[in-house]
Amino acid sequence: MKKRFCALSITMIMTACSFTACSGKSNGAAGSVEPAATVPATENAQTSEAVEEPVITAVDAPVTEGWDESRKIFIYSWNDDLKVRLDMVLAKYPQYRDYCEYIDLNMSGPDEDYVKAIEEAMKNSDKYPSIIPSDDALTASFTESGEVLSMDELGITADMYSSAYRYTVERASYNGNLMALTWQATPGCFVYRTDIAELVLGSSDPQTVQEAVNDWDAFFATADRIKASGYKMLSGPDDISYAALDQQTDPWITVSADGTELLSLDDSISSYFENSKRLYDGGYTDRTVMGDSGWSANFEDDVFGYFGYPEFVYNSIATTEDSEKSTFGKWSICRGPVSFHKGGTYLCVGRETSNPALCRFLLYELCCDKDMMYEISAKTSDFVNNSEAMEQILADGAGKAPVLGECDPVEIWLAVAPEISLDNGSYLDGSLKEIVIRTAAEYNSGGFKSVEDAVEHVKEEAGKTHPQIMVD
């Protein structure tokens, strides 16, 4: 699958997306999608003003009459997360079960090997991938490939997806066209120990703690107080990586008129190196690595906070409930110094699918339908990519996390999600961030004499890893 450059300079809101409406009522002949009915122009010249097409906000369930085995679709993924959500849809619409086969490749989603496996299946398998999930970091591998349908071609309209968060549209767009949808948003936050906050800051109230970490200057001032009281501000210096690197002010990859791709690193990288080194040298962390055993052990030790996101809150620190040193119920969250996201799964549709109507309907149910998305959130604790559904989750208290005690994290995430911006993204960001994070670790341990040397190393490694780009 050939990757093509895209600097996502998309600043559009949802209603600016150029999707084509679709009736959603046809059986969906293989390889085609029935366009929406349009309002015919009046024959009266005196009343020949343009007539707006009707707003279409839903996809009707396709009729299966006349379908046979050839209309079956194959839904690939790297684990069973999508299957759990898809089963909720199929429980409501059991007539489609015989036309859906889920293929779990049982591999790492953020790995290039997953992309290669999908490429191979698209070329040579008799089970052609109709619905293709992609990890956030590798979404462009599919959206820029030319091998998947745009939502415009599929018949998903802007009005259907109008409750999605802007950053998810930016992530999944290519050349102004939305190429994928996601059922989940993944807003970040600062997760902190309430007992330590009470001791050091005098209050564990989210507003009080937010003031103490409202920007990086405030964050480090509070880190001094935390350190003076015998605690660590964070577990490791790389805990800030996702928050710091989401603050891009310019695309890291730009393209010239002749198609040349140029690496151009903005200040978010040097700022990350500076703050990571400050955390490392200043004794503000235990110098763990995100995800290692020491990092997770600190959930119950001397660490004040982590940069988290929904899955972290519901599934990571929540595992401490039954331990001897349990901190369960002694956590809360606030926005933190910056707004950011972590991860996500986007759904594409293969261009050669045998049943575009069914693909359209399933993507609509998973990623657009408020009621279905509410159910997904209530049953899985996903922060779904539908602001209306999440407002209702908050009102119903259906997203509360016992690990946080009295704090309802949904309220914080509802405020953070609209602030996230990925309009400076490019197709190599996932790979480049891996290089940056590795380089930061080397810089912290003395591998480079200066931030400038570390930045130059990133450029060198990027050029070696991606020889198609020019390095300035």
C-alpha cells in the first residue's frame, strides 16, 4: 500500500466537510453506493433560485432480500476490541450476522506488520478486508493509500457525523476528504493522587489542582513542592511525551510544489527535550519508562500524578483495588498543562468491498448513531466520539470511575476534547514520535550534550528510517 504525503492543514469544522448525502435505502449493489435523492430544479425561471438538498442525518438499515454469500463482508482487526462493539450492533440487527465475519489477526495495532498484513489480504486473500480498523498512529497508512473509500463515496454525510470531535476529523482526512470514522475519542488529562494533593497543596479539588498545573511553569513550581514533601511529580520523564508532542505548531513533514517531502521540526520537539531533561535531572521522577513494571508499580507508591486518558483511568490505575497498598479511590483528574489525546482506532472501508451498503450502515451505527454510541460508552467505558452521547452519559452518571472516588472524569474530558487539534499532523508523525521519545531518553542519560544535538539526531534517524524525505 503506497503511502502518500499529507500535511493535514485542515481547519474545517464538521459542516465544512464535502460529504455526499446517501439515501441508505438501497440494497447496495456490489461496488456501488446509491447517491442521495436530490431536490429537482424548478422549471419556472422566475423561481429558479438554488434549492438546498435535504439534510440526511441517518442511514436506514439495508434490506437483505436478494443477498447471498457474495455479499458477505470481512472485518479485520488486530484484537477483539472492535468485535465487542460490533456485537452490540449485531445484537440489535441480527439479520446481518451471517453477512459479517470478524478476523482477529492477534497482533499489535500500532505495528507496521499489521499494515502489511492488511495489504496482503487486500491483494491476495479471498476474504477481502471490507472494514479495516487502524491505530491512531498508522491511520494515514490507509487513508492516504488510495485503497479505501472516502466517506463521501460511501455516503456518510457531515450531518451524520456532526457530533464528532474536530480532531478526529483532522486525523482521518486527506486532501480535504474524510477517509475514516472513529467511535472513540481519547482526550487526555492529568491524573493525580488526592491524598498527596491534600498533604502538599491543601486540597484535592480538581480546580485547585488544575491551578497548580495550569501550564508548564506552574507544573514545575508544583513539582518543587511535591519533591520537597518527599514525593515524585511523575513516574518517569517520558510521561509528558503525548501531552508535549501534541502541541505541534507546524507540520513536521511539508511538501513542495514538485512533490518533494521535507522534514521540518518545530519547537514542540525541543520544548519536549528541555522539559523531559528537567524532570530527569531535577529528581522529579523515579526515572521509569512508560508502561514498564516500575512505572505501574508507582500507582501505589510515591508518585503524585500521571498523564492519562480514558483507558488509563478505567483499566490501568483501576487495577489497584485489591492490593495491600491500594490507592483505589484516592485519585482524581484535571485538564493539566495542555490539552492532548492518546491513541484511538479509526475505521476505513476497502474500495473493493462486496457490500458497501452494509459497511456504510455498520460505520454509521458504530460512529454516528447517538443511541448506539451511548450504549457502547455505558457498557465499555469508551469516551465515544459523539458529544451528545457523552453529555447524556455525564447527565446519567454512567461514566463514573470508582477508582476516582467522587470525581466524574467525563466532565473533564468533555471540556478537553474540543480543545485538541491535530491540524498540523502528517503521515509520519507516529514514526517520528517514536524517534523523538527514544532520543529524549538518550539525551536525559547523557547521550547528547545539548538540545540542539538531540534535535540533529532526530533528523539523522528520520532520514535513515524514511529515505524518501529530505532533511533540512
